[in-house]
Amino acid sequence: MSAFATTRPGRGLGRALLKAAAVASALFLAACDTTEAISQAGGREFGPLIDPAQPVRVALLAPGGTGSQDLEWLARSLKNAARMAAADAQGAAIDLRIYDAGASTEAAVAQANAAADAGAQIILGPLFAEGANAVGNAMAARNINVLTFSNNTQVAGGNVFILGNSFANIADRLVGYGARQGKRNLLVVAEDDIAGQLGGRAIETAIARNGARLAGRINHPVSISGIDSVVPRVAQAAQSGRVDAVFMTANNQAVLPYLTEQLARAGVRSPVTQMMGLTRWDQPADRLRMPQLAEGWFAIPDQTLQRQFEARYAQSHGEAPHQLASLAYDGVAAIASLARDGRRNALTTTGLTQRSGFAGVGGIFRLQRDGTIQRGMAVATIRDGQLVILDPAQRTTRGFGS
């Protein structure tokens, strides 16, 4: 991937960009397909009352059994992280049952029904948004809440809560921080695929919410020619005097290095025109050495507990966890904390959406009644080849606002 930061594209590099983009898109869409969300039925309360003195029966739907190396690693990581959280649940007993749901919606629903038949009181997973939507519909009839690993807010609502960090949450954090730094006129640059358009919409919503101004939006195809075709337009807008920041979705692995390199060639780079992104610019590590990314802003989870979790996981399981593994730990830990407090309504909508939120591996988070999530995020940049925190992650839910 680093070749895109230092060389002009040839036909071979173009194929590499498209291939990398396709792979990254597939991974993103695994957690973020566009589907119709279940209805919230007027804010209906979901979830059974429990006896806190008895083990809480939790079912985990993991994307195991596909044969895909990446999905098997993710499934293994989710399972191991959930087991770690269950073992850590001092003062509460978690009866964790694990089901391999593969990658199909039908398998996810079948396994969720099997779990419910076996007495599951709450569902963790599945990963795919389409599956989460279908499982939510199936479990609504059985009064069971679903904590999906998806980050797609379109499937949130009713008895479905997303655990994945949403574009809306990241965009709101960055736009809010930017507004406080005087960066109020934002140009949105987004891929024309599903992920890019969802991300662009989230940025526009965050702009309106934080009292900033949308200075324009430019969409581009996920290809070298598509990026090349919009760079002059982005540069013209950025240099017009009416734009304080360029906020890019840059969801695909190869798009960010190439797009920012071409913009830098056109004279657009931070901090003269502040560059911002929905994705992490410090991963993979070779991006820290890309000059066009220096001084750009992006959001990351609180790193203290995250690093402790990753080190502990690696020591116990002999490999690094998948970056989504912490979602399973957070889900089980949140359930355990509510049960530990002796709450009969621990697994209900009211219990899960407590105002004080939960302390997760990646920092504080709070589930909302509309099924979305607020997560504490730090604003970071790259300076002299190092990750630098500009504004620490919120430590309490008061930092989320309303």
C-alpha cells in the first residue's frame, strides 16, 4: 500500500488500488450493509426481567465457519474476548453460549432461534448488518434484545443496539472539536460507494448539529481515474478562502494514501487547509511515515485500556486480537455490570441505556434508546512520524452532551 504514497500510478498500481479497495470495502460492508431497520414501535420496551442471583444466559453469534481466514480470525477473537469478559465478571455469573453463524443471514437467524430455544436472555452479534436486522426481527417476537457488532446505524432501533463505533459518532467528535478550533467551514469528500455515502451523510449531520457550515460536497469513484478527476475541484474549493477543513470519508485502504498524496501535490495539506478523516490514519503503521498525512485529524479510542486488553489477549491466546474483539468484551462486561448491581431490568431497554453508560476496553460508551451508541474518542494527529493526542477521549458520559 505504501507505494501509492510515493509513486505515480501505473496500470499495475491501478489494479492494486482497486483490489485493495474491494477487499477493504468487503470488510467494511461485513459490518455495514444497507438494510431496512426494524421499526421501533413507539419506543417499546424490550428484554426480559432476570433474577440477578442466577447466571445471565448470553448467546454470542460469531462469524465462524466461513473458511475465510480473516473472518475466522475475527470469530476466534470475538469468542475469546467474550470468554475473557465472562471470566472477569466478579460479582455476576455469565452463562455464555457460543454459536457459529457464518456469514449468511439465514444462518444468523437460525442460530439466534436455537439460542433462544436454549434459554438465551440476550444476543451478542451477529456481525453483518443484514443479519442483525433479521435477527432483531426474529428476537423482537421473543422479547430479546440484540447487541450487534455492526456499526451501521440504519439497523439500530427497537430491540437492536449497535456496539460498533459508528460514522456518526466519529464525525460528531471531529466536527465538534474542529468547531472549537475555528474550523467551521467544511468541505466533504466522499467515495461514491455505500460506505462512502453513509459516511458523507454522517459528516453532514454532524456539521449541522455542531453549528458548522457545509462548504460543499464532492463525491468520487473508488479508482485512480475517479480520484484524479476530482482532485482539481477539491483543490480549487480548498484554496477559495471559503473552506477551513476538508473532511474525507476515505473508507478504503488504498484511497486515503493516494487521495491525500494527490491533494498534497495540488497544494492542499494540513495545517493550511485542515484535513480530517473518518478512518484511523495511524493504521497500518507505515502511514505514520507518509508526509501527506502529517497534522491531519482523526479519532481513536482511548488507548490505555485498549493496549492492556491487547497485551493480555496476546499473552493468553498467542496471537493479536482482531480490532473488533473488544466489542465482544464490552458487550459481556456491560451485561455483567448491570447484573452485578442486582438489577432485574439489566437486559431491558431501560437497563441497557442507563445514562451513566459503561467503561469499555476502548473507553466510556453509552447505548441510546434509538439503538445507536456513543463512544468516547480522542482526537489524534501524526507529528514527526508519531501518534499525538490533541484532545483526550471523554472519560464520563457528561462529555457526550445530550
